[in-house]
Amino acid sequence: MVQVYIRPQAYQGISFDLDDTLYDNAPIIRAAEASLLQFLHQTYRETRRWQRDDWISLKTSLIQNQPDLAHDTTAARLSMLEQGLLMLGYSTEDAEVGAVAGLNHFLHKRSDFRVSRPVINLLRDLSLKYPLIGITNGNVDADKIGLGDVLSFVLHPGKGTRMKPYADMFNIACRRLDIPLASLLHVGDSHGSDVMGARMAGCQSVWLNPSFGRDKTLRFGRLLPHVEIENIHELQGLLG
């Protein structure tokens, strides 16, 4: 069901969140993290002393001490792996090599899937009328999962660019598209990141609620989306 809260104005481009908006990301991440743990246990035997919760605890601590890591999921995981290997007794050289190997293993598994054909077809139809881009807080490889032919470019946080709901990526997107912020329509599943981020940046927003693999969220944040949809394919009728 499509619910309009604020009548959308004319837009000249559409941006999409990726994780949990165009596919169900939770099982992908769980599988990638399980595969990474298996890789570490097989390659660096001392890591058998640690399980997933130990690594998560370490990453949380690192982010608390280095807040910039909160805006770069790849850098945070690399730092976690290197520091963990050091704490488990490996040399600086071994920890650096192992961290890079572990990160590459994770990134491969993290992007080892394809976006469903119906979603790709939807994006292809929309791309005939509007330039489409991705704005994601994650680190999925859009080309590997089949989005390279339908999205003009994808923006990720890191290296000084902050995650949504900060306006950084919305500003970069509109400069690259050469359109005003108010002319970008952003589609995403997270009210906190996508709706709030788009609205605070001055863009228009479509909230996918529920997201892939989740239950419907009943509570709003302090800013309404322009439009709420329950299924990504409802965009076809909404956008024409």
C-alpha cells in the first residue's frame, strides 16, 4: 500500500539505499561473517580462542576510541582484524597480512550474490526515465551483485565522507548529478538513516516499510517521509 504524507514535487534523479532495500542483507552478512570466522580459525589457529562476540566487542571498543571508524565499515573491520590478531599474539607483520587477507575474504563473501531479476527489471524500467544511483552506508560491491548496469554510480561512506543520516553523500550525489537537493528522490528502508538523512539534506524520501526480511515498523521518527511503501515494486506505479 502506498501512503503519501507530503506530496512529492518534481524530481530529476532517484537514489537507492542498497542493503535491506533492494535485497535481504541480514542472511548475507551472517554467512559472510561465519565464513570469515572459519577462514581465521583455519589460517590463524590462535583465533580459535575467539568467537564472533569477541570480535564484535573489539570492534565496538575500537569505534569508541576512533569515532571516524563508525563512518567506514571497511576500515573498521580491517582495524578489528589487525588489532585482534595482535592481541592473540601474532607479530605486527603477520597481523597486517592476516587482516588484509581476512578483509578480502569477507568482502568477497559479502558480495557473493545477485540482486533478484524482478528488482533489476524494476530499476531498468525506472532508469529509462531517471538517472538512478546508490547511496549506502555499507560496503557491498554493486557491480558484483548485478547493479552496475542500472545504477550510474554508488556512494559509500569513509575517507572523510560520513554515513547517512549525515548529508555528505546526498550533497555529493546532487553535485555529480548536477541537480538541486530538492530534486533528488531517495528510497530506503531505514527511517533513521534514509528518511531522516534525505529530509535533513533537503531531498525527498520514499520509505520502504517493511524492508526486505523484516516486520513493518509502526513508529515514526520526528520527520515524515514524503511517501511510504510496503513493497519495492510499488515504485513502478508511483513513479510511472
